[in-house]
Amino acid sequence: MTAIELNKNDLSGTIPTELGDLSHLQKLRLQNNSLSGTVPEELDSLSNLQSFSLENPPYVKTQIPDYEAVPGEDFSVNVSAHFGDINDNIAGYSAEGLPDGLTINSDSGAIGGTLNPTIGGIFTVTVTASDDAGGEVEDEFNINVLPLLNPGDYAALLALYTSTSGENWRNNFGWEFSSDTLPPASKVDDWYGVSSWTKLIAQNRENLLY
């Protein structure tokens, strides 16, 4: 066998090491497909190879997971490990849909920054990895920015805790006021007797010790 030309043929998967056994192969063209993995070292032994093209676009190695973030706090994640390229020539990364305050480093794929303290909700982010031959691939993930508790609600809870000797309650699980920043509303749902999602304070009267 002297030639394998399967360029632009919708190939996917990996290049088998067995191709390195084709000692008479002179032409191997597998470019412009959807190949993943790496180029086998066994192909280096093809001493008669005269024409060799394996340029393929980047691919998604693993899906980027979803993340939670808190407004006003630092956020950092690197997505580069979720992409691969059989030619090892990924040239850059870009992202659309990032919440306010976050940016992506186009060289490293690191997403980071301090989230705008006024935002909340689920943001769908599309990350694109591009190679130096013009090929690219996309992957999506969600950043769930947990809205902060309303300042008025926080002040009311603090006043209740302070004026009723909260440290002596029968159950004060979760009630914590040591931080200078407002807690996420969803986290306050974990406080004993509180349901923040309804914006109502449901403190059980039997919890108070007189």
C-alpha cells in the first residue's frame, strides 16, 4: 500500500498506531476531518512517506462543567484542559456570554475576574478554541451567579439574632454574620428557620429561649 487519502471524509475518532506498520506508504492525507487524540509516534517510522497532511480542527476532550459564583467575589477557572488538537496547535480561546466582571485570557483559556455585585442568574457561556490553521470548536457551560440576599432582609435577620440572644437559641444552625459581604440568598435558605426565596422570614417561635 502506497497511499491513503481520506481528507474531507467525515472521519472521527483516533489515528490507529497500526498505520505505522505500512512501511511502503508514500502518501497519507487525513486532513479536514474530525480526528481526536494525538498523532501516533509510530508514524515517524514511515521512511518512504513523501506527502503527509493531518491538519484537523480542535476538538472537545471533556465537557466543561457548570459552575456557581457569588456576586462581588473573585471567580477563576481554566477551560483549556477541556480542549485538544491532534496537531497540538491551539492558538487561542474566546468566550461569549460571560457575566459582567469576567474575561477570558485568549492565550491560556483562563476565565477570571470579580463578578459585578449587582448581577444574578444563570449565564450560558460559549467557549471557542481555535487553531493556527483556522479550525475551531465550541463548548457551552453555565455559570449560576447566586443573587445576594436583599440588604434589608439581612439587616432584619441580624437585628432579630442580636436582640433575641441568637447565640443561645436552641437551634441557630447557619446563622452567621462575621463576613462584611452579604451572603447569597440561596445560602440563607440553609439557615435554620429561614426561607429566603419567598422573601419571608419564618422563624419558629419555639426556637427562642426566654
